[in-house]
Amino acid sequence: MGREQAVTPQIGKAQRRQAAKEARQAERARGARTNRIQRFVVRSASLLLIAGLVGGLGWWIFRPKPGTYVPSQGNAHVVAEPVAFRYASDPPTSGPHVAGAAAWGVHEQPVPKALQIHNLEDGGVLVQYNCFDCDDLISRLKDIVRRYPDKVILAPYPGMKSRIGLTAWSYLDAFEQFDEQRILRFIEAHRGIDHHVRSGGFGS
């Protein structure tokens, strides 16, 4: 009987040590799982953030520009306006043009096509109108164009199908009613972008 009493406490201590060991192992396992979950959450959040930034940057770079895209017809220099050449749009948005450029700002007379194209190549935007007895419209257009020190021209364009036409290199926006925000969006999106060909023999 005395021997049994001496062994029992030892068994109890061994069980407690084993239980404590298992508890520590369970705690370490829970900690490891928690760390894995935290690392997974952090990695996932980082990937989502990077994807969002890349997606946003991609949209910003490749976002649609205002106006209708018109494929470029090149930017060859000619000595005079090519009478037989058929421009892809009216007003033109690219193509053969003379070496000179029209002055930036407000024009009271139409700008020749071969001249205005060179302004577009230089990163300019043309705001043109075709209407009679439209002093209020012209005044509003002048107010917009005069906000820019350069790279924007206002001029009449007789024969244009719409009352208002906005052109930049390879882009055209034509509409009937004055829309200040539409005009400003077009100018801000296209103004100042140089379109000279760096390796092809054209441009100046």
C-alpha cells in the first residue's frame, strides 16, 4: 500500500507536465496559424493595392481622349496647300502641311488647312466656328481661347458642317451648341502634345 502511495504523485506530475507541454504546443500552433493568416491578409492587401495603383495608372495613361479619333495621314511638309489631297476629316486633323504656322490666339479670317495642320503638329488646338449673326457665340469662344497664352487658335471655318469644330492632331469634336466644359476638356487633353516624327524625315 505504501508503495502505491509513493508512485501516484509521480504519475500525477508526469500527467501535468504532459498536459502543460501539449498546451504550449497548442498555443504555438495557434500562434503560427495566426501569423500565417496575418501574413496572408497583408500580402493580399498589398497585391490589391498594387493592382489598384497599376490599374489606375493604366487607365490614366490609356484613358480615352475627348473627341473622335481620326487615323493620322502623316505629317509631310509641302511647299503649298495640296489641292488634290483628300483630308480624312473636315476640318483636317493631320496630313501634308506647309512649313509655317499660324499665330496663336484669335483670328478673324479662316486659317488655311495646310497651315492649321502644322499648328496641330506643334501641339496646338483649333477652335473653329461656322455661323452667321452669332456674335454671342464668338464672344464666348474668344473668352475661352484668350485664357491660353499659346497652343490654341480661334478662327472661322466657312463650309464646316457643324457650328463648332475642335481639332487636335488625329482628333475631332464637332457639335452645334456652345458647351464650355466640353471645349475646355478637349483643349486640356490635347494642348501642348508635340506630334513631330522624330525619325522619318518629317517635322520641323
